[in-house]
Amino acid sequence: MFKKGRMGLSPSLKSKPELCPAGLTLVPEAEAATSFTTQPSLWADSKSLLEPWANVTLTCWARVETPDFQLLKDGVVKNHVHLGLPALEYQFPLGAVTSDNRGLYRCRSGLFPGTWTELSNLLEVTGAEPLPPPQLLVEPVSWITPGLNATLTCSTGLRGVTFLLTRHGDDEFPAVAVVGKNGVAIFSVHLAGNYSCSYQTHTAGRPSEPSATVTIEELAVPPPPVLTFRGWYPEILKPNERVTLVCMAPLSGVEFRLWQRVGNLNKEVLVPMSSTSPDRVFFELNQGNLWDGGPFTCRYRLHGKETTWSTESEPVEVVQSNEKLPAPVLTAEPADLRPAPGSLVRLRCAAPPGVVPRLFALQRQGPGGRRLLRVLRPGQPEADFELRDITAADSANYSCVYLDELPFSGSVPSAPVELHVAGPLPPPQLRALWTGPLRPGSDASLRCQGQVPDVTFELLQEGREEPLDVQRSQDAWAHLALTSVGPQHAGNYSCRYRLQWSDAALSTRSHPVELLVAGVGTKAARSK
């Protein structure tokens, strides 16, 4: 298992438990299966931790044997080694750290002839004290509940150091852990608070700069999971069509339950379950589970423990119709089918005279197919579906159906109402997650915030047509990144997004953000 730190991404070793203050336990790392990755790891070894910068060697550890290794400093290849026989690691001696060799280091290893792996973790060699800060990560979640502790992992690329964990405002801390050569300490925390960590190379040594602060919250009830349809988007199904729901928890090792709202009560639904990952489960619904027609929710709790169930997920509606009842009538208000962006459109679905349906369902037909958008149970002959703050993404054909009291007895779809919303998709907002000029070799992380969920985000540099990073997101935002920036990355950046179901539906670009690289510009990174 690998933990990412500012000075290293190191395979953790099992640590000997230590006596720590109340509210915290130093624990050995549990064995865990991880997906295969080709990213190498970079460590720093000091000949004497009494003088950590006097004689330093950098070790690049590959995931598969290879004869080729490269060491990069400040984003530029510094050493290229081709061995006579393949190996899993190679040591690059730096010697005494001076102004000539201090900087930001990464390595990479050969993958196939002429190809390289992605870059390793970032490792900072300063040659000065205080030492660079470690990285503090929280797993699996940043909250605790009765029966669930949070795990804090403090890591650095300098091996053989002693870690100190601090709970802000608590005089019983710091907690001390002597860790093996791979520079990782793991703490199990069962008290809420703000935590940071640092490390020492020897008992009398000056502690490093502290890590960024991590906040652990205490919750009486675990937060809700996410319940969705497996595979495609929800749609109005025909009788006997297979229905699979997936419930996803924010952590692994939990048990799941499925509920259905029937009238004013929730009842547990017992259905076959399967799983491909310990943080989720698939519920295979059958016709007997669907006839009540109420929305489904799911919950989770720690497996094998009598702990509190989480709060319910957002409800999911499963709508099936045999299309044997007469069609409803769908109208738009205002009647203008070319509404202005940002306006409100009300779509009214009216059942035939004398019919008070069990529910109404609104669906849209676009380039991505037919999708179920919303379900209403007004208890009246008609239902109003509101589309707020509409954009060009809402341009589509809309229709509605209704279901009667009999199982799966539903109408044919209404005649479609076609909406055309003028203009391009609204631009997102781009924000730099750093301040000041970036050092060569460091990473640049940006957040692109849009208005439409389930899109693909792209990061673009001024003067280049091809995006430098592309991220698909089910949310209306995404993190975009540049790895190991250099002088060539200095310039203005913007982001945009495109709809998943239409390559032609592309937003305008965000306002630009300027990225400055130390030594190339002197101004701070800023939004224009």
C-alpha cells in the first residue's frame, strides 16, 4: 500500500505499536490489495540522520524490473541510466546537499523499449533546516462515529525518521512513533479535532515544518451513501425489464440495506445482492419488489458491529409502464418554446379527464437517448415539473407518462414538447489552488466549476488547441492538474466542459488564470 507525501510516496512498513495519548493508537498498517500501477517511488536516504543533508542518496523503486531509470530535478532530466540487467531499483548518489543539487526531484522507470512510466512522487531536497513538511492524509473518511476510528497517515520521503502527531489545543500530544525505513507512520484516531504531524531525524534534532492541518469531525450518525442505477441513466422501463441499483458508501467494510417507501412507512426490501468492491453493493430488483412503486433508499453500517445505521441516501425512483393507458397532455408555461437562458420553464402533465394517477414521470429525449428526469405524486389530475435556470443543456424533447394504481399499468408518452435554449453553454469558473509563482518541478492543481453535472472538463493553455488535462465528472466540477511544471507551462489557462451525450455541446471558456513559474515571471498566479 502506498502513501503519498511531499517528500516521498513510500510503501508503508508495519510499525511496532507505541504507547500514545488518550484518543489515539499507533497501529500497524493492514494488508490491503491495491490496483496495479506503474508509477515508481522515490526515497531519500541519509548516511547519518544526525546530519541528514551531509550525504544523501536517492532511490528510485520501480514496480517491474527494468534496465532504464531517469532522475529529474526541477522538471528536467538530470541522470539517465541504462543497466546491463533489469532491476527493481536504482540509487542516485547526491552526496552533500548544496545550492547545486537542492531542488524538487522525481524519477521514472522504463516500461517498454522507448517508453517510460509516469513520474514518481515529488521529493523535496532542501539542504536546510527545518526539514520540509510531511504530508498528512486521513483514511478512510475524515469523520468518526461510535465504533469507527479515523486513520491518519503521516509520510515523508526521508527514511528512518521519527514522527510526531499533534492534536491542536491538546497538551497530551504530540504522540511519538518510531517508524521503519520507508518513512510512514499510521495512527488510529478516535477523538475529533484538528491534527498535524512533523518528524525528527534524531532525538535532539529540530522537528520538520508541520504538515497541513487535517480536521476530524465527530458524527452521531454516518453520512448517507449514494444510490443510483447501475449502468445507463434511469429511464421509464417496460415490465419485466431488469433493474439493478448500486449503493455506494464512503468507506469499505460495511453492510448495506435497501428500503422502499410504501405510503408513510419505510420497509426493508430483501433482494439478491452482489458486489465488485467492498464499498458498494448491487441490488437486483424483481417485479415483486416494484409493484408498490415507492422510491428506494439505502443505508449502511459497519460490518459485524452493532453500530448505528447511516442516514438514508437520496431516493431513487424506478418507473415501469406497459404503455396501455391513454396518453397525457404536456404543455409548457410560458408557451414560448425558445426561452431565454436562466429563466424558469414549467412543464405541466395532465392526465385524461376523470383520472387521478398514482404518479407522473417526466422524461427527455436527446442525443444521449431517453432519460427519466423526475417523478411527482401530486394526488391530482396534473403535475407541474419545473426547470429552473435553464441553459442550452436543457434543449431537448420532453414528454411525460402517468401510472395508475394497477402494477405497471401506465400510459403511452405524451406528444413531445421541444425546447430550444439559445446560446452556448454558460462558461465555468477556474480557480488556481496555489498562490505565487510555482517552483519548477512542482504540480499545479486547478478547480473548474461549471453549472451542469455529468460533463467532461478540459484544461487549455492559451495558444494551444489540445487540452492538457481532461476529466469526466458526474458532478458540476472537477480538479484539473499539470504535473511537474516547467518554463513551458508559464502562461494563461482556461477550462471548458462538454456534455457527455453530445460532442457538439461545448461551453465557452472560463476567465483565464495565469500560471507563473519561478525564474520565468515575478507576478503571483491570478485570475484575470
